[in-house]
Amino acid sequence: MDAKETREEKRKKRIDWEKAADQLAKQAREAPRWVGRFTLAVVLLGWALLISFYFLYRNAALLLVFPNLFRHYNLNFAAFQYWDCLYSAAAICVYLLIGHLFLACFNLYLPRLADLALSFVFGLGLVTVVFELLTMAHLLYQPVAIAAVGIILIAVLLAAVRHNASPVVGTSEMVDPRFFRRSQLYMARQKFSNSLIQPRGFAPQIAFCSAAGLIGLITLLTFYHGVLFPETSWDALILYIGYARKIFFAHAFPFKAVAQVGIGLGSNYPHLYPLMSASIATVVGHWSDLFAQLAPPFAGLLATFLVYQIVLRLSRNMLTAIAIALLFRIVPYGIAYFAYATDYAFAILFTTAFLYAALLYIERGLWSYFVLATLIPAFSVHINYLMWILWGPWLVMVIVAHTKSRSLRRYEDEKEKIDVEEVRPDYELDYTYIEQRKPLAAFVLSKQFLLPLIIALILASPWYLRNLVLTGNPVYPFFASILGGVHINPEVLASCKAEWLANGDGIGKLGRTLGEKIRASWHFFVIWQHAWKLAPVFIGFMLPGVLIFLIRAIGRLLIGQKHAKLGRRVRVFDDLTKFGLVAFTLLVLLFIYHYAIASMYLYQIIIILPLMAIFTYFVFDRCAMKPLRGGLLTLCLVLGIVPGLAMGLMGFKFKQNVEIAGKYYNPLQLVAFRNPCMNRDLFLKLEFGEDVKMWDYLNVDLFGEKILTHENRHRMLDESITLIHLDDWEIQDTYQMTNDAEKMRLFKYLEIRHYLYVPMEEKHPITKRVGLDAWRHRPELMTEIFRAGENVLYEFNWEFPASGPARPPAATPSGDSATTR
């Protein structure tokens, strides 16, 4: 008996030793891989810390903001236009309602925050296209506008009711379709919610609440600065408010076709945002800047919701999603342009909405998501010309979504990590997921592809057809050597580019050739005086994320992953890689545009912000171990305070140190934050100095006059004043004139009695050809009548010479000529 038991014990010991040896061998094989992952995570965290603290070191003055929170406040809300703010909020609600009813016409399974954001996108898009046609027809009047909104609302309501009342395929006739669809939506949202990894424990919950709180505070501050203070963005004063006000008073799009720095060029840009402001003013019955100022902060809030939803769908981790949403919210350029009354907030929102819809279509495959992802680029091209760039990633989305997926079980390799949070449960619902999709060729030839695409192109076309008819160039005045266009002087455009480059903050400031720009990239994004605008997220988080994605994509597509059961490598083309290719395509196109086409202004590629969030996810994905993830989250919270909260408190409408009447003003003192609704003239003087004094004089003493000038901030002047620019088409005749009397006869014919000199004129060299520099010292030609700082107002002496008829210009500014000069 003892001998038998001894043999059994020996057998068990042998088996135990064999199992132990196998386990040790397995650990030995996995050790290099685990060490490699841990090392990479440490490197990523170290890099993010290095770049972030380098940014904090260079911008340590931001810390001075917080002691100023406890200084004296001057609360003066008496002058605030409450009713106009309420009207603007009501208009936003109408856009949301129309968009929500439109989305109800499709079988969609969206979380509430995503539904809210997409409702605004589609509501604004639908209304703008209709109002664009009305405004082209000179019909932007209150009764017509109200009737148009009512018709749109009734149309989408009837379409939504009809769709929801239609029978659901595969269900009994006894089933109420509306109840069934609502139940499906509820179950889809519930199961998606159940698939999420929620923060558990005291520290994760505190981190989540802190990140959400910082996002909320920064968002409130964009509303605070955006709404309570007058607009100071130069572009807004020319186009986004200045031209919107012109639309309101003209009940149409004021037409001016001339390739020049000011409104002559910009008046032919697409006008989704200015038209929105003019439409609200038309319905209300009077103009207010608040109709333009409330929407950009709201667009920023919705874009943040969508970024959160994108990362949440990629990671299923609420803490990761809120941390990356916070990083998106703290980018200084984003804080600025979500408060400025410009269309860049809408460009960011529509880009983020497209990326979210593309992700849904790649993952789920439902036709409804394809429709959304196709219509969003169509509405986006009504924001500005550059938004056509979204059609590039749209094409990639179509290709990858209909390319057969090959993937290992998601997170299979992650289960053996040490200290990794639990893996999310599988989330696949029969009615929200299509396993077998049509091959690409079959889909492209199908009605499901062609019908949405044709409708999208029709919706995208009105403004570009208008440009083609009126100017001869659908994207007037760009690509004139190929597309042509009226009243385009290449020399003037070259001078315009010189001014834009002098005022800009793009890579073109640091290099002329493509090679020089590439070599200057590190200096541009890290060291240069404007590097703070995308810091520290761009270099600290996004750049490593892009590299990780490329390595991951190349490795999975070319090398493959080892499959434990098959014992061989399998090439993987999973949903994350597909979506990454869509985002990477947009990133590449933006950099091609900025480096090779238009290098003047960084904000032209501001739609890079959601891409920064998406590629930051790859950094978080590699830093999965709890100690490292904790360090990354802590860093996000620090950055949420500086630069996020600090720059949110300062705002960007007042940006310079000034002294007025012996009193010193500094943005770090929170001058704007501590003085809500401060005196408009004083606030504008903080930003523009003596320019305000000149504007006040012009508005009173030159009411209804024409002024020759390079000043183009139309919003600051009364609408009765007509600005004739030194690079306008009719003024270009003077470039070849050598006779002063001939020039004076031209000014008299054009009824231009005054000339306003502004310092910006010096940056536009072609204006010197008018020859007014020499006239300033000749009182017989013109006399100085008022001076404010460096701005000088002159009056022409029409009686010089004493005889001679007024001379008409050789070229009229009507835009009816089809030639390019």
C-alpha cells in the first residue's frame, strides 16, 4: 500500500514539475513581449511629461492668473442684451428640433449626447441650404424666412412620422412600429452602456469627475468670453459678423468680385455661418452681434461630446474617453476659436461629426450611418472651401468599410497583462450590426451608394454654381490659372499673400520651399513664439499616437499577428485600423495643404483638433498598466488646469499689455473675466488702441460717405459708410497712372472724397502704386482732417486741377466681365 501510494505521489510530482516547466517556458517566451510593452508605455508617458513640462516651463506666467481670481470684480450686467441672447438660444433649439426629426427618419442607434450633436449639425445644414437659395434670390425677408422654417419643420416632421409608422421587416402586423423602434433604441443604448468600463474605486471616480468638471468650466468660460464681450477677431469683423450684417440689411448676398485682401475676396466664400446669423436677425427683425456670438461656444460643446463618444466607442472605457476629451478641450487654439465669432468652430464640429459617423459605418455597417457620413461633407462645404477635404477620408471610409475584415478576438492578447482593467464585454446586436457587407464594386454600383451620393452632391453644389455663374470660378478666386475668373490681378494676389504671410502664424513664416518648411517643423511646433497654440497635445500626445498607429497598421497588415490556436501569423485588418486610416488620410491632406498650398495661417487647418484626440487614444491604449495609466490621467488633469483653465479664464479677445489713462491692463490680470459686460469702447480700445477713436469719428462725421482705405473691419463702421479699398478693381486703374490730375478725376467720378491711411497698408506693397504716399505731403491734393494714433484721415481736393471732367474707371467692378487680368 505504501509502495503504491509512493508511485502515485511520484507520478503527481512528475506531472506538477512538467506543468511548472511549461509555465516557466511560457513566461520566458512572454517576458520579452511584456517588457517591450512596459518599456514603450514608460517612454510614451515620459515623452508626454517632458513636452508638457517644457510647455509649462515656457509659459509659467500662466500661473499668475489664479491669484488674480481673488481681486476686485466689477459686475455690470445692465447693458447685456438678454432678449437677443434668448432669441439666439431659441434659434439653436429650432436647429436641434429640425435635426432631431431628420435623424428620426433613419434607423439610428445613437447615444443621447451624440444624437444631440448630430441633430444640430443636420438641422443647421438643412436650414442653411434652403436659406442660401432664398438669399440668392434676394428673398431674405422676415415673412419668407419664417415660412421657410415652418415648411422645413413640417416636412421633416411628416417624414419622421411616416418612417416610424412604417412596418418593421420581420415583425408581426400586431406590433406597433413606433413602440418597437423606440424599444430597439432603448435596448441598443442600454447594451452599449452595459459594455462600458466605468470608473470603479475612489481615485478613478475622482479623476473622472475632475476631468468632467474641468471640461465644464472651460466650456462655460468660452460662453462667458464669447457672449459677454464684443468681438475682436479680425476675420469676424470683416466677414463673419461684418458680412453677415450686410446680408441682413441687403436681404441678399452683397456681390463684389475682386481678388483682394478684404471683403471682395471673402464675399464669395461659402457663408453657412454668416447666413445663420443673418437669418436669425431676419426672423427677429433687428441686427445683434449676439446672433453670431452664442453659436460658436455651443459648437465647441457639441464637438467635445462627439470626441468623447468617438473615444468611448474605440476604448469602451469612460475614464479614457473623458481624459482625451479634456485634452481636446484644453488646446489653446480650440479655446480661442470656440469663443471667436468665426466659422472655425463649425468646421471643427462638422469634421468631428463626420469622423463619428464614419466610425459607426465602419463598425456597424448600417446604411443609415453611410447616409450620415455622406451628407455631412455635403453640408460642410458650405462652411468654407477647405471642407471639400473631407471627401478624401470619405472615399477611404467607403473602401475600408467594404473591405473584408480579418481580426483576432479583440483584446485577446490583453487578458494576460498584469494590472490591466477588465476587458469590455462583446457588444454586437443583430439589428445594429451587419456581418456580411456587399463587396466594394457591388456597393458602388448599387442604389444604396449612388442615391445618397447624388443627393449629397446636389446639396453641396448651390454656392459653387452661384460662383461659377457670377465670377466664372466655383472657388473664386483660387486656382485662377486653371479655373479662371473675373477681376483677378495676379500681382494683387501676390501682394495679398505677402500681407497674409506677414500677419500669419503658419509654417510659411519659417520657410519658403517645402524642404525648408519640413526642416523647420520642430522649431515651428515646439520652440517658436506661436508653438503654444497647439501645445502640448500636438507633440506630446498626438505625434506619438500617429507613430504607434502607423507601426500597428503596418505590422498587422504586412506582418500579421500570431494566432494562438492556429499557431501562425494572421494578417489583421480590424475596425480600429480601418478607422485609423480614415483619420490618417485627413491628417495627411491637411499637412499637404498647409505645407505645400497655403502656409500663411495655422487656423486654416484647425480641424486637426479632433484628429489630435483620435490619435491620442493610441497612446492611452499602450499605457494600459494601472501605475502608468494613473500617471497619464494625472498629467491630463494638470494640463486641464494649465493651460486649459488658465487660458479659459483669460480668454483671447484681449491679448496684449496696454496702458490707458495711466492704468495698466494685462490679460494675466483677468481684466475681462473680472469685468463682465465692461464698457464696449474701453474693451475695444484695450485690443485696438487708437483705432477705436478713428472709427467713432468716421461713424459720426462721415456718415453715408465713401472712403478710400485699406481698413477692412466693416463691422466697426456704420453700414451707411462705403469702404473703397486700395486694391479694389476700379482703383487698380491708378497703378498705371502717372498724372495726378487723372487720378483725382477718377476719385471724383467714383465720389470718393476721403482717404483713410491705416498702418496695415504697409504690409500690402501693391497699394503703394496708387501713389498716395506722395500726396500726403501735398496739401493742394489732399488735406489732413483728423488723426488717431497712426491712423490719419485726409480729404481730397476735387478742384485739382481746376478744369477737366470727372474720369470714369476703365474697368467696372460689376463682375460682368469674363476675363482674368
